[in-house]
Amino acid sequence: GENVEQHPSTLSVQEGDSAVIKCTYSDSASNYFPWYKQELGKRPQLIIDIRSNVGEKKDQRIAVTLNKTAKHFSLHITETQPEDSAVYFCAASKRQGAQKLVFGQGTRLTINP
Amino acid sequence: SAVISQKPSRDICQRGTSLTIQCQVDSQVTMMFWYRQQPGQSLTLIATANQGSEATYESGFVIDKFPISRPNLTFSTLTVSNMSPEDSSIYLCSVGVSTEAFFGQGTRLTVV
């Protein structure tokens, strides 16, 4: 089955700097790649997603890139703010839309003021 | 979007007992998903609950341990049976609406 690897497991950056989190997936049939943010004690919430027919997607300070050939995708957060501190999960799915997701291990991002 | 109500939000249970977690969605959905999130770890899919048919379990999860009900298109339950301390986790239900997965607030289970 699908396997999603996520790195790094922890990331600490200065406020205002950029943060990059990387994921690789094993199943070339996967076609949907969302990113979730989970604050302490709260449910995961979608922050951005990308489909396999798109190479890059941006939403304000957040962007995701996808390399289908290499089977990896990355989350980029620019101009980081303290409220960006959370655990971020990448995921992959073979179905259209967010069905039956396989999650990466998570990255604990800390923004230092 | 979808609003998911999950209960209980937390419970402390004795080993050997069972706990049933309920998940209510504010709209009709074909599939509901149950995930487990062990302390400090990622989410792992337990099973997919389909209305009118048996749930589909992922590798490592069995129906005898995690029986699931899906009586209608807005409701599902997950039972954690014969609990042991290793079952201490957060259990989350999820639904997919359009291209987005929505999660319940989770049930934090501690087995003592």
C-alpha cells in the first residue's frame, strides 16, 4: 500500500523566516496531496492541497509544490508568524478528493519570536 | 463543508471494558472514516464505514476489536473492545466533502 514519509520531524525557525516541509510517497497512483495543520488538542484542519495534474499551488503565505516524477511534494510557509506554530501533516490519496488518506509522520513547527 | 460532532470528547476506561464512540455529521455522506492518533504520532486509518454494508478494515485492524456501525448516512459508531493500555489514543472520525476531509474533534481515550 501507500507509504508517506515526512521530514523533518521537528523544525524551528525565526519569526519572519520561511519554513519548508517535505514528503515523499510510494504509490504512483496517488493523485491528491493535502496538508493539514493540527494545533495542540485540536482537530486537523486543511490548509492547502494539490492534485497530480498541477505542479504548484499558492495561497497567500502558503504554497505547495509537487514533483510527480520524483514522487515528492513540499509545503512552503513564508513570512512565518507565531500562530503558524503547530504540527503539520502531509497526506496522499488515490481517490479523487479527500478519501482514505495516508498521512505522513508529522512535523512539529515552532516559530521563535 | 461539514460539521462533525463526536462524543465523548474524552474518557478514562478500565482495561477489559469497551467504549463506543459516536460520530454525527450535519449532512449525508456516503463514506465515513475512523482514524487513530497515538500520542505524539500521526493519524492511521482504522476503517471505512459504508452505509448498508460492512466496514472495510485496514491492515492491522480487525472487526472483533473495532466493530463499527453505520445505520444511516449521517451517523456512525466505533467501539473499542476489550481495551488494554495500548489502546490509549485519540480516535477521530472523518468525512470527505468535495475535495476536503473534515474531522471530528476526536475522542481522547485513556485505558488504565
